[in-house]
Amino acid sequence: MTLVLKEVTKRFQEHTAVDRLSLEIPEKEMFGFLGGNGAGKTTTFRMILGLLDSTEGEISWNGESIDYDKSHLIGYLPEERGLYPKLTVKEQLVYLGKLRGMKKHAILTELEYWLERFKVPEYMTKKVEELSKGNQQKIQFISAVIHKPELLILDEPFSGLDPVNVEMMKEAVIDLKDQGTSIVFSSHQMHHVEQLCENLCILQKGSPVVHGALKDIKRSFGKKNLIIHGDIDFSFLKDFQGVTSYQKGAQGCKLQIDNEQVFQDILSAIQGKGFIRKFDLEEPSLNDIFIAKVGASYE
């Protein structure tokens, strides 16, 4: 079931939030949206879900528009969480599961599974307001997946989680993808998208500035990173031909270079100057590409 956006635009009076966005997201894939605040990610998600009408363009899933009749096939984790604080976790999920057409027995079976998986089985009878923000996030995630959706949209799913719970959530998302769920998610944190997605789109002011397979995006970027650790002063490399950026670090420096020939030239230039512990050429990170294309880091 392919998700297709064709020349999709959304205007709010004089402001254009999304501008002629065209994407095709194959089924059973994890697709990442990147962008700063106001880039148009959440507006795009709301149009996909039918919560907002597009001003122009078409959105289809398996060749059809997404409407209420398909809501039981879709899961959505909004960036702004929306749980009922006075209800217990059990009451909350039974209510939301029934809205998705589930029977109570099936809801409780799935809820028990997810609470065990997230290592919080004791939260079944706790009120949402009694939970930390991170644990509320887990319950919100469970509410988005308890009905086993075919399409899952996650808006900043790792926001507010500590590193241990981020990894727990990542494992859950990967397992859902491996089981056949199509997943679209957004994040400000480049490394999450880099770890999880083969394909992505970077939005700036509602328009795609980068779109495609991550490996192709990195290859076409051209520049590479050179990491050097050692006991010598590397500052002379700031003005070295072919070096486009220089970052001093505690153990040495990180350079961005134009091509692999510069790698060889720098290697020759530092030989004999002192002990080198690391001399490693790396692909540019997604954060490097984001900064180059958008002009600011959101790490």
C-alpha cells in the first residue's frame, strides 16, 4: 500500500505551510521527515490523516483517499500528546481500542503485551496523571499501535525520553516495520533518522530541499569527513587546499574535505609531525547535510 503525495500545498491565509510537496512512500518502509520548527512536518501529517484539507494537490494510500472508514488501519502519535489525565491506563486504552473497532479481550491482551515489553506492567491501573512524561509517552505510543495499524505516523516519537527508553522505543518501531507496518515519522534529531530510515525528506519552509534514499543523498553530497586524532597541532589544516571546514576537538580535529585526493594530500602533509592515533575517512553525517542544506543544526 503506497502512500502518494502529489503537488500537495497547504495555505493558511497568506502563509504557505506546505508548498507543492510530492512524495511516494512504499509499503512496509520506514520514511523519515526532517526539518526545524515550522518546516511543515506536522501539517503534512495532518493532511495525510485527513485532519486538515490540502489547499491543492492529492494524497492517496493504495490509490484511495484516507477517510474515516480507513481509520482502523492507521495509527497516529501526535507531537502534542492527548491522553486523559484522570483515567487509568486500562480505562484509557480500552476506550481508544474500542474506537478502533477492537473487542475488550483483544485490547487487554495487546495492552498487557506492550506494558510488559516497556517494563511497566504495574501501570495498568495507574492514572495517566500519576506517570512521568516519559512513561506517558509510552502509553501514548501504545495507543497508536494497539490495533496493529498498517500505516503508522509518528510525530517526534522520541521526544521526552531518556536514552534507555529511546532505545526501547526504537526496537519497538523496528519490530513493527519488520512485521509489515508502513511507518512515517519526524524528528529533530538527525541520528535517529539516520539509524532507522533508508529514505527521507528534509523540509524547509514547507518545501523539500532533500529527498530520496539516504545512501544516494550522502553520495551526491560529495564532501566527506576526515577524523584525525593525535598529539600534534593540526591548526595548519584550516587553510589546507580542499578543506571546507575545520573543527577542533579534544583529541584532534574533524575536517570536511572535497574529495578523496585531499585525504591523500593531508596524509602526506602530517607524516613525520608526530604520533597519529586515528586517521579515518567517513561519509558525511545526515546532520552535516542538514546544516549545509538548511543552514542550522537542530541536534
